[in-house]
Amino acid sequence: MNEKICLVTGANSGIGKVTAKVLAAGGATVVMACRNRDKGEAARGEIVKETRNENIDLLIVDFSDLGQIRNLAAGVKAKYSRLDTLVNNAGTYFSKRTITVDGYEATFAVNHLGYFLLTVELLDLLKSSLPARIVNVASRAHRGGHIDFDDLNLEKNYSGWKAYGRSKLANVLFTYELARRLVGAGVTANCMHPGAVGTNLLNKVGGLPGKIMRLFTPFMRNPEEGADTMIWLASSPEVEGITGKYFVDRKAQATNPESYDTAVAARLWEASERMCNSACVVPGEDQLPRSNGPITIEVITTRLFSEEGNVDDCDWPPQSNDFSRNGAVTTKVVTTRLFSEESDVDDCDWPPRRNGVVTTEVVTMRLYSEENDAVEPIAIIGIHGYYPHSANLYDY
């Protein structure tokens, strides 16, 4: 693993920490992506001490926040010119339904969208580092999972096990679809089941099932045993060129029949793209360029709706384009937001949501100075978005 650069998520404990340590012992530069800085620093210090490898980097990220995942990817791309191995390991379990800052059911957001967005963001870097590998930690729990595209946010009949099994099935579907899309690109994608490992994840399982599972913790695999197949997939020459497989104890195994449905996998990919839509964050007024006076704001919103309904009950944003202005345009910011048909937001918060099915929403914000001394926009602050039916996030 000398001269290899490996990124391991959830690397401050459990099988992620073991994987980071073994890769570092092999000479790799390891980027540890962790949520808790104190635990991450402690794990990094331990790995450096035991492996005598100083090339261990720590980046902090909360995988329940899509914006932080984008920042993580941007930081990796800014610092490293290549990435040989990506290990998507960070995962969670919620006994009670929890919603992320982006408005998504947390188990699906962390366990699936976290894998999806980070991988998509780093694909170009991986493709420039041939041969490269992607390893996704799934679980045997995927066998009880099912992707209900009418309820991706699990609003009906939520249970922790249902959410977890669904997220792990999404991991397998994503791995298989990713492998198909990367054929001939020199990047492999595989997933694996670590076995029943006595890690911190068990502490999140509530009720009687959690109590029973914790009773059996002494008889479960330790993190070193659980990480073995993950390390093997990330580093062994034995699996060079092998892609699109699910492994248990270093052996390829069959998965849930739904996981082989290419139509489901393609639909999940498209839904994930929409859910990972990158909304433009408009800077505060004090961060915007001024020209010759106080800034006033005009907001123009264009909405496209399906035949199922129109929105006519929201006061904000204004539905009319009839605005007065007091000066020439100095700055223009454009944001395009894409919503999946499965969205179930029906309130009138900002950004504007739907009442019916919103397929596309385009928001244009124009800022004017008090005096009319500019005839054209002088700057575009930021335009970025998730382009539909594509594996890439575009800044345009």
C-alpha cells in the first residue's frame, strides 16, 4: 500500500478504525473521515503511534448533513491529487424516526445518501488514480429490506430495523449500479457484510431486541474480525479487477432478489441524485458586492408543476413578477432546485415547497443599488446544482 491514498469514513472506532490502522501499517496515506473531533484525534494518535506512519489525515464530517459531505469531498480534492481507495463505512441506527437538517429520514440519509454523495463527488479523483477501488459496508440486514419509492422518508410504520434494512439494501443496489456505470473505467465497486460485530452501533438499538443483542455481545466478532473482508477488498491483489459483488468472509454471495433489479437500481440512483440536490446558499447582505448605495432585493420565482396540482396558497415567494426597482442590476444569483416526485413537503417555508408535485423550481435573486449607474450584472455569486440523470455534481 506504499504511496496509496485511502479514505475511510467512520474511522475513529470499530471496523473503520481497524481498517484505517491496517492500511496505515501497510504504508498508505490514510484520510480518516470522522464525526467527532476528539474521538478522531484520539484514534489518529493511536494509529500513528502503533504504525509509525505520520501520513494520517483527519477530516471532520457529519454524514447526516449533505453540505458537510460536499465540503469533505472538496477538501479531499483540494489536498490530494489522487485517491486509490474509498471505504464507505460510516453508518448509524435510529430506533425512533429522526429527520436530518436536509429533511430526510436519518438512517437512509447517513447510510445511503452519505455513501452516494461522497462517492459521486470523488469519482473523478478515483478515475485519475487507476486502478482504484470503492468498498461499501453493507449488511446481511439488507435481505429484509425493500425500497418503497412512495415512502422514501419512511413516514408510514417506521421501525428502526425496517429503516436499517432498507438502507443496507440501498447500499447493495448502489454498489451494483455503480459497478455497471464504471465498467471500463478502471474503478471497481464492491460491498460486504462484516458479520455480527460488537460495536457502538448496538448501543443505538432500543427496546427488547437491543437488550437481547447486547447480551450476546461477548460472543460476537471483534472489530478486527469484522474488518477483515473490508481490508481485503481495499488492498488485496486477489480482488484486482473484481467488481459488482457482495462478499461475506472473503467469499462472494448472492443477495436479496430485489438487489438485482436494474430498474430499481436506476430509479434509486435518480432519486438519490434529486435528494442530494445542491441548493445555492445565498451570502448575507454584508458579503455581497455593493456599488453605490444600500441594496434592495427583488426575488423572481418560476415554478413548473405537473398536472397533479398548482401552488396558489403560499405568500412567499411572491407569485408576481411585477416589482419596482430603484437602480441598475449589480448582482444576480440563480439557483435551480430539483425535487423528486416522492417529496412530501407541503408547507410554505423557504425554499418554496410543493402542493402537488414540483418537478423543477428556479429562483432568481437580483440585487439593485439605489442609483442607476450600472447597465449589466457585474458578478454571478454562485450557481451550482445537481443535474438530473447524471452521476456528477456540476458547478456552472
